[in-house]
Amino acid sequence: MQNGNNFEIEEHAQTYYIQTFGCQMNERDTEILAGMLEQLSYSPSASIEKADIILINTCCIREKAESKALSQIGELKKFKNNNPHLIIGVCGCMAQQEEKAKEIMRSLPYVDFILGTHNIHELPDVVKKIWAEKQNYVLVWDQEKEIIENLPYKNKFSYKALVNITYGCNNFCTYCIVPYVRGRERSRQSEYILKEIRDMVNDGVVEIMLLGQNVNSYGKDFTEIEYDFSDLISDINEIEGLKRIRYMTSHPRDFNLKLIKTIAKCEKVCQHFHLPVQAGSDKILAKMNRGYTQETYLKLVDNIRKFNPNATITTDIIVGFPGETDEDFLETLNLVKKVKFDSAYTFVYSPRKGTPAANFPDQIPLAIKKERLQTLNQIINEHSREKSEQYLNKVYEVLVEGHSKNNDQMLSGRTESAKNVIFSGDDELIGKIVPVLITEAQTWILKGELQ
């Protein structure tokens, strides 16, 4: 655990349990929450039932994630009945919504506190107040303020780590609630990012994932210096001992030629480009407020492959956006066929309250959305299988991440291009980068032999 600000530590040790919903940004918030709790003398609990403090780190980007979080919070009442000293907190994106926070405190009175996305640094203070005053708290700033640096954290893994480089988002895609719950875009000063990564590398980390709602716009809010995402990854690339640099998420609108060339010359930056296209129809892209056309997206892909010929390209696609006609959907299929993505995360459009698209006319019936999703996935799966077969009979460096989810007798890891590989090996290889010969290619995974 890296220590930042020092908090008063109680003499007795209790346990905590944090359940996380949502994206990597929430995962990183959880690591910071865990770091602060451990400085308050809490230690991890093996199970939620035995914890002295339970935090539910919520997501509201999709309705399913929000429903799961609310269901989990509802289940905590029985734990509170069995242990009246249990502290229950709700944080994350769902907690940032004022109406939702009020609803939770009204309908679930056993929740002790709510922390908004801008307030997680206040966790130590609110826990101490609950110890002393035994009352509920709602701490939700309605607007973002300055970035709080030097917070403690506890990384989930010893060999790879998440690192925030920006907070918030300025894009305001019409289907997305992120700018409303994460605030406007703010970039961290590079000195803090570089120090954090050096500290992690000194602790054994070999791969870092740079996080931001749009990493490509890093530095645009700086007023006194010109320093962008290309400059940042160039500096990170010079950190001795670091082996791999990943980043998420990129916005195609801000992925420029300078960045493409910088990635090509930085040997530690992984040749995996995740570029959410969302749709192939220019009409739908405009309604989504994405800021690019199919033509400009395809030009971007061409430049990536020109300067990074070994790159893998993955994407996100939404089907059934309001007003999407059969012709619009065919444009998405045409784009997919032209790019031949290595893989894609595909979704049916789900209205989120508080976003403009939720009130758009011409909402698409669910049956049509599901039919389109099935058609899209069939094409993407064919391309994924073709791309996987190109790895056969070649040796790749694989970062071993643990046991395979489907076969605990096998190890699982990722190539530099983010391909999932499973193979036989000893547990001592976990966290190390090893050569693996690919012997079998499936749609989603590769199988191999340790060399």
C-alpha cells in the first residue's frame, strides 16, 4: 500500500468489504477507498457477512448495473440486524445522483453514509464521525472541485495497476450519463502521475493501465503549459522497470496522428487500440454527438495500421439507438466488415434517465434491437476467429494473470495485443511475462504451450 495523507489510526483492528460495480474507474476508486480504510486500521474481510464496514461502489451507466447495486444494498439489512455496529456506505456514480441518493437514504435507512464521486477522499472523516456521533451522512458535491492528490491506495494486484490520469468528461454523448456523475474533465499534473507509477514499479508492478473517460484529451485543460497524452506516455515509457503501458478509454475524435506515431515509437506502449465507434451511420453518430463520421473513423483506422501494423483494434457498438433505421444499421455492419475488429463489446441501447437520448422520439422496440445485436455479433465473431487464427504457431510474450476462469488447472494471461491465452504452468509464473507458443485459436481465447 502506498501512503499519502496520514490519518489517525485506531488501536483496534476491524475488517472491511468493498463490492464494486462498473468500470475500471470504479475499480481504481475502490483501491483508494481500501487504502484509506487500511490507514484507519481496517483489514480486508474474507466475506461480506463478517465485515465491520461494507462499501457498495456503484455504477449507473447501464440500468442492469444500477439494479444489481440496489439489490445488493437491500441484502445488507439482515447484516445490520445481526450487527448493529456495522457501518454501511454507498459510493460511486449512482450515489452522485441527488435524487438517487435521497431515495436510498429514505427507503434504506440502515445505510450510514453516501459519498459522491467527488467526495471519496472524505471517507476517513465520515467514518470517524459515525464512530463518534452515530448518525447518517450524505456527502455529495454537486460540482467537481480540485483533484485531491497523495491519497493512499491498495492495489488489487502486485504486478499490474490502474492509474488515473483524468477525471470527468467533456464529450456529452447524448446516451451517456458520465459527465453528469463524474463532472467536467480535469487532468492530473504529470509529476503526480509519474511519481505514482515509479512507486508502483518499485513495488513490483510491470504493467500499468492509464485511466480516463477520454485519455486522448489529457492536458487540454492545462492553461500554463502545452503537454498532452502523447507527451505523457513518452515520459512514462522512460520509467525503468516498467514493461507495459495500456490505456482506456480512447475517443476517436481526439485520437490524432501525433499520438499514433508516438505509440509506434514507444516500445512499452501495447499495440492494442480500443476505439469505441458506437455506430456506423453518420446520422446516428451525429445524434449521439460523437463528433466524427464513418469516413473519419475509417481514416483513423488506416493510420493506426499504417504506423502500427501489428495492432489489434477493438471497439464498442450500440444497436437500436433512437431513430436507427434498417439502413442505419446496415451502415454499422458495413463499417464492421471494413475494419474487421479483433473483438467488440456490443450492447442494445438502454435509455438512462437524465440523458438527452432518453427523451428522443422513435425509440426502437426491444425485439428489433435484440435481432440486430444477434446479426452484428455473428459478423464480429467471424472476424474475431479469423484474427485469432493469425496467432497460430507463433510465440508471444504473455503476462500471466492467474488461473483460467473456466479451468483452474490452467494459467491465463494476455499478450501485448490483449489476446487472452491459457496454458499449463506453475503458479510461480503469475505476475511474470513468459513466452508462449500458440497451438490453438478459438473465437475469444488462444491456447498455447510455455516455451
